Amino acid sequence: MILAKVYVTLKKGVLDPQGKTVKHALNSLGFAGLEDVRIGKYMEVTLDEKSPEAARKAVTSMCEKLLANTVIEDYRVEVES
Amino acid sequence: MILAKVYVTLKKGVLDPQGKTVKHALNSLGFAGLEDVRIGKYMEVTLDEKSPEAARKAVTSMCEKLLANTVIEDYRVEVES
């Protein structure tokens, strides 16, 4: 069993209205000195697989096909055995 | 300027319908051997702050007050200087 962690973030330059809203909400709550808030996704995929390399390959393919919108998002895959 | 990375995940035992849906979608796309998919949030908070300790304290407070729903979610804060 292999656990793969996937981090999906908006590419630099892509507007993040959700992050902006959260930033304003934090300001309203009294948090000062906030420069920026960017929001992404974090996914944990557990695979019934023995080889970390095969798992990484499979999860990268999942990112390309479904988990990330590669037009506007970057992704990073971390594999633990 | 300090970058804090926040990981918000559903607590163990809390149902994750979004993760279940993604798992089924991946199965439909032909990915076999998936055990589980859990979906969380990843946030990058940039603070105008000098001390990493103060930044961690501020971001932890943000998590408690807004970024995470501590009834059903866990959070982890990583601070880089």
C-alpha cells in the first residue's frame, strides 16, 4: 500500500478570487500584515501498489487527466512507501 | 516576508464524499488498484512578518478562527523564512 500526496496550486499569475476573499475575511477578523493568500488543493491517494515508481507514474497520470487543470494549475506528487 | 503553508485535512472517520467521487471518476478513467482518495485544502499565506515564531502563532490562530473547521478537520502549519 502506497500513499501519494498531491499538491495542486494555481500557476503564478492566475487570479485567485478565493484566496483574495479569504485574505479580506482574515483582515476583517483583525489579522494585519497579510501580504497574500493563495488556495490550492491537497489530495491523499492510497494505491494498492508495491513499487513507489509505478505509484508515482500512476498518480502523475491521474493529475494530468483529472486531478489538476494543467492550463491554470501546477501539481506536485510526493510518494511515501 | 514569511511564507506559511497550511494543510487542512478531514479528520479520520469523517466521510469524504468529494474524495469518493474522485475515486470513482478515476476508476471510470481506467485507473485500477485505488484504495482511497481523501481531499483536503492547501493554503499559502504570505505574511509581512519577521519572526517565524510569530508567523506560526498568527497562522495557527487563523486556522482556529477561519481556515479550518476544527470540528471535522485537522490542520498543519509549516513556516518558511
